Amino acid sequence: MNPIFGLLLLVVLFLIGFPVPYAIAGGAMFIMNFSTGMKWMSITSNMIGGVNSFTILCIPLFLLAGKLMNECGITDRLFKAARAIIGWVPGGLGHVNILASFIFAGMSGTAVADAAGLGQIEIKAMEDAGYDRDFSAAITASSSTLGPIVPPSMPLVVYGMVSGVSVGALLVAGVLPGIVIALCMAVLVTIYSIKRKYPRDKFVSWKQTSHDLVGGILPAFTPVIIILGIYTGIFTPTEAAAICVVYASFLGIFVYRELTLKRYWMVLKQTVVEAGPICILLAVSTLLGSVLIKANIPQTLIAGLMTVIHSKWTFLLLLNLAFLVVGMFMETVSAITILTPIIFPMAMAFGINGIHLGIMLVFNLMIGVISPPFGVVLFAVSKVGKLPMGRLIKALIPWFGVLLIALAILVIFPGLSTLVPSMMNLGTA
């Protein structure tokens, strides 16, 4: 039987609302049974192989570090520090919104955590200063896309596990792309601010400025620890995640004194609940990847594409369009675990760098999380900003344009994704 029927079964299961891990496993076993010579006993070994990895430990550890930071009142401190740095420029709080998200991304690694954690503080502060709510909510949603690009990034770790690309290289690869995205958004903020005469912060005092900067400098060291530790070879990505947990615990217990034993235990339970489904997805996606290769599906698709598409740029255009659509309907980690085994061999056949591919895919999916109809960040910002969904989507239209421009820059200039890993001798493939 043609293995494509297995992929069609997978799509049907998604459409009828079947749980994602069971849908993946069902599609994989259908293809395995009818299109490969694989034995049923190999199912267990394949799935265990997908999660029996030292590297995969960095997923729950980074999640735990981010949650511990959130419990320490970090969001307010970071916002005040960002405001002290850049609040005085035209449209100051708009730029503060972007900078705070960039820094907070180094702790949370997810867009939803950024939107929900910083969003309420950012939107209220901007409204109090005279910014309209539509603009405040739109920039909050847009800047949250930085979360999974700037290290650490949960989606990039998952992509690395599924594709085999160095997780260490991926963790630092998002630095320059994150800066490019932030600068593109800052340009639009400046245009809006001049056109609408948005206010800027007045200088209060050196004492208050210093106090706000000191309050945010310690948590901002988190991404620095990750990058320097990997660069110097002192520790691996997984060990970096463990160090971040220790650092977050130290700040919460001894510096800010806001982490009690009860709250710590609650954070641990939340981390296990969130990390479990990711590990299950990785296990079943490993099975699916093995089955697809055994059934020659990637090889067949590559051969078919080579006869129709003769240009790498045409392939990149179609790939980005496809993932923009996927991001509107599918959860990020699920999309990566399902589609990477199919997309990765094709991209390699067209000579696309694996690190560059990871940054592109994740950013595409991040644009998806703020896109209708099912963008999870849309719902989060609509709730914290108390703004109807229709108004929020309308306010986001210019920001979609800016994010697409940033995406085009990242696609056209792959060196933005590979420069930092290559400088740190972490590889560029």
C-alpha cells in the first residue's frame, strides 16, 4: 500500500481532533504495517531512543529555570530596567516593550510566557503614559515572537533533537536574528511615535535610574551564562540549563527572597506537567521519522521536487509560505516534531544550512502564534489587554508586515543565523 495513505490518515486524525501524540503514533504504525518491513518490536526501541538522550534534559531544565524566574517578580524588574535604558527616546515605552521582551526571552524561551508574563505590565504602563490600547497590545503580541528565537529556545531545542543539528549551535544561533527582528519592530515604533506624537520618559534622577538598572541586571545574566558557558566549553547545553536552574533558585531564595518551599514545589509540578507532553511528542516523532525513512517517503518527495523545482530560492519561498500557514493552525512543538523529519532531508538536498533552516522554521511558526484563527498569543494578549479579538487582529496588520520583512532578511542572509555558531566553533551545518 502507498505510504502516502499513512500521511493522509495522520492529517485526518488531526482534523477530527485526535490527540497529537496518538495521531502521530497511529500514522506511523499504519505506514510501518503496510509499507515497510519493520518489526513491531522496534516501536519501543525507536520511541525510547527518541527521549533517551542527555541533551533532551535541557528541555525540562530550561522550562524550570524560566518558571522560577517568573516566580521571583522578575518581569517587573526587567521592565523597569529596560525603561531606564531606553524609555527616553521617541516612543520610549514601545521600545521598552521590545527590549524587555528580548531580555525576558533569555529566561522564558516561549512566546506565550512573554505575552502573559510581561504583557499585563507593559500594556498598563503604556496606557498610563498615553499610548492607545490597540498599539500597546499589538506591540506586546509582536515582541513576544522574540521568545523562541533568543536563547534559550524550547522550539529550537526540539528541532535540534528531531533533526540531529547541534543543540548548542542552535541555542546561540538566534542572537543575531533576534536583534534583526527587534530592530525591524523598533523602526515601526519610531514611525508610529513620531506620527502620533507618543510621549517619551523624562529623566527622573541618577539614583532611581541606577536602582532600576541594578534590579534588572542579575536576571539579564541568564542568556549570558548560557552563551559564555557553551562558548568556553565549560559546560554543554544541558549543563547550561542546570546552571540556569541553580542561578534562578539562588536569585529567588537568597537575593529576592520571594521563593518559598511551597512555591518551589508548585513550580516543579508545573514543569513536569509541561515537559511530559513534549517528551512524548519527541518519542513518537522519532518513530515517525524512522518509519518515513524506511518507507522512502522523504527520498520520493525529494526526487519529485527536484523534477519540478530547480531553484533553492523557489523551494525556500514555498517552504516559508507553507510554514506560515501551518503556524496559524498547529501548535509549535507539534509542527516541528511532525514536519521536520519530512522537511529536513529536502532542505539538505537543496543545500540549505540546518541551523538556518531551524531559525526560519521557528520564526515562521512564531508569526503563526500571533495569527488568526488559532494563534495562542492572540488569546493571551486579548485577555491580559482586555481587547476584543477583532480589534487586536486589525491593530496587528502593520506588525505582520514588519515581521515578514524581518523573515525575508533572515531567509536572504543565512549568515545571520550561522555567524555566531561558526565564531564559537560550534559548526554551521
